[in-house]
Amino acid sequence: MTVTSPGTPRHRAPGTDDALPLPAADGSVAQWTARYTHAVMDTFGPPQRVLVRGEGPYVWDADGVRYLDLLGGIAVNSLGHAHPTLTAAISAQLGTLGHISNFFASPTQIALAERLLAIADAPEGSRVFLTSSGTEATEAALKLTRRHSAGARPRVLALEGAFHGRSMGALSLTHKQAYREPFEPLPPGVEFLPFGDADALRAAFAHGGDEVAALVVEPIQGEAGVRPLPPGYLALARELTTAHGALLVLDEVQTGMGRTGRWFAHQHPHIGGGVRPDVVTVAKGLGAGFPVGAAIAYGPQAAELLGRGQHGTTFGGNPVAAAAALATIGVIERDGLLDHVTGLGERLRERLRSTGNPLVREVRGEGLLVAVELDRPVAARVAADALAAGFIVNPCTPTTLRLAPPFVLTDDQVQPFVDLVAALPADLAPEETA
Ligand SMILES: *Cc1c(COP(=O)(O)O)cnc(C)c1O
């Protein structure tokens, strides 16, 4: 073995002579949309806009039009766009050590796993599996679940309205028929229980309860319209899973990493009731825009269900992704963003309620995961009109607008959207399109 001193790497900062140009300046929104249609598979439908740049809570399209991003890449861009601390952390890691295989480890990966265990209040013996997305975090949780009792527990319980991802295993836990049906048969054993129904949960354990490997739930269902579980449900879920030796898996891919004003939604006493889960999955906001996810297993029993060789990933644990996640956690802490999320979320909901617009039936949510429930199925139309007026929001159901804005958003920046909601015509008809 020869030991040499490390050579001097050539660090190339963006914008220097070595940088290749971004393709952004090459066309208008219309031109780029036409090119998209030819080159990209049509799984998402046509893009609403082609975006070229972002800063803080704003993004700009290829025609130079600015939008206030109140969706944050679907609960991902918690630090807004082009955050200097996140950009610096990613660049520094990539310019030092960008990727290694899982035959090796990096201090950044290890430090991230430790930080996740700390913010999760995970007990001694807990461990983390790092992934690159939410659906992979679900896959890790599901494989871990299959190993519970050496596979002797065939039943897995999930809830109606659940969204846990689109890969085949995660899809088996996702409720929506339109997502599932074209890909059947899916991995077997999953049973869907009526959402938030305590009696149905008791009944599911009353017969064959000892054959349940896990109950998998989102503390607040995101894709289904920001639907919180009723108070006491998670406590009951913990009681029943513990009594029958089943795992309680919480999908916090959307609700985790500060989105609701705490690191994890179940840490709110009024949501989690003090329960300690067996597995928590995160992704979306974890890297604030860099693809990274994790399955956190609580305590040695859950943490040791997946043994050597039983699971793997090339990119999971990638140092750059880990650096992004560490920087995200670091900025949220340094800048006091959890408190800001709580305060701004409360003020935003209150202001949306007090518009007095009869079209708005309810405003709900936790922190900066917010739903505006309309009194008729016009969410898609309102979202299209809002986009034309410079606001990005998401009609996640026919009657629900979902907001999941960056944590760096300010009261002043969001006020124009409140004004837009106040001015929505109360006689808006469902059938018209913008
Ligand atoms: C988005 C989401 C997923 C899937 O994450 P991907 O990164 O899109 O694979 C899983 N669970 C929940 C609750 C989500 O919101």
C-alpha cells in the first residue's frame, strides 16, 4: 500500500470560466413546453409553466414572470429557493467528496444519521436507513415490516386516503384506486381501514390481531387534502399495536422536518399524544430541494429487523445529499424557523378565515401545511386563476387548495394571496375553466 499526500483538487465555482451554461435562456415558456412534450414521458400532463430561477419564496418562468411559490415543490423547499447556506453546503461537499459506494461511509452521512435520531427523540439502539426519496423510505419501512416475526405476520394495515408513494411496494399501501389498478397485482397483505375510525381500528385487531405486522399511517394525510387524524387516534393505534406486537409506522414524508412547526408532526402532544413510534419515514423537506429521505427505526428491535444484505441502495447515504439535509436542519435551528412556521401558520390561517368569503368553508392545517376548503368543487379553477395572478398553490382535491410554502416566507409576502382569496367571486361556477 502506498500512502500519498492528497493532491490539490481543482475547485471550480459556478460562474467561472469552467462552468457550462445553463440552458435557461434558450427559449420561451411555449417553446420549452413543446420540447417537454417530445422528450419527457407524459406521466404528469403538460407542465403549468417552465421555471428557470428562484430566490427565497419566489420563482420565475422562462418568460420572466414571477410567482410566489406557496406550494414549495410540494412541501419540499422549506428554505425557499437558492438558499445561500444550503447552496454553500452542497457545493462544499460536492467539491470535497461527492459520492462513494455503501462499501464506504462518510462523516457527513454518519453525522446526518445521528442528527436525525436526536431530533426524532429516538431511544438508545435506534438507527437510520438513508434513501433518495419518500417512496424509497416507505419501501425500507415495508421491507422491515415483512421481516417482523420472520414474515409470520402477513397483515399490514393502512388507511383509506393514504398516500405512501408510487413504487410497487409503497403503492400497495397507497389507497387511490386510479394509482393502483393499472399495476396490479401489487404486493399482498395490505388492508385499508376507514380514515380515523377508532372502532374500525379496534375491529381490525380483534380478529387476527397477532397476524398484523404493522399499522402504517400519516399523522396528517397530505395528498388526501391535509386531513388530520382525530385526537386520540394515534394513542389508540399505539395501544393496539403494542398489545398485539405489531409495529406502528408513521409516514412523516410530508409532515416531518419542521413542516408543522415541530420536527415531526407526531411530536405535537395534540396529534401524537406522546406516542413513540417504531418507524418514522421522512423525505420531502429533509434536503430542502435536494433528493434525500430516511426511515428511522426506534429502538434495537425495530432497528435490527433489516440485516446485512437484506436491503440496499446506490445513492442512499450519498455525502452531498447528507450535507444538504444537515444544512437544512442547521438553518432551521439557527434561524428559529420552527417557531416562525408555527406563528406564521397560525396567522395565515386566521387571516384566510377572516376574509369572510363564503366560498371558503374551512381553513385547516398545522404549521405551514395548510388547506383552504372551498364550498364547491372549484379548486382546480381557483388554482389556475391564482397561477395567472402569480401564485403557486395546489388543488389536491376538487374542493381543497393545499399550501406548503417555504419556512422563510414572511407575513408581508403572503398577504397578496390572502387578498386574492378575499376577492374570489362567491358565485364561482365549477364547470368554467380559467
Ligand atoms: C410525497 C409522499 C410520499 C412519496 O415521496 P416521493 O419522494 O414522491 O417518493 C410518501 N408519503 C407521503 C406522505 C408523501 O407525501
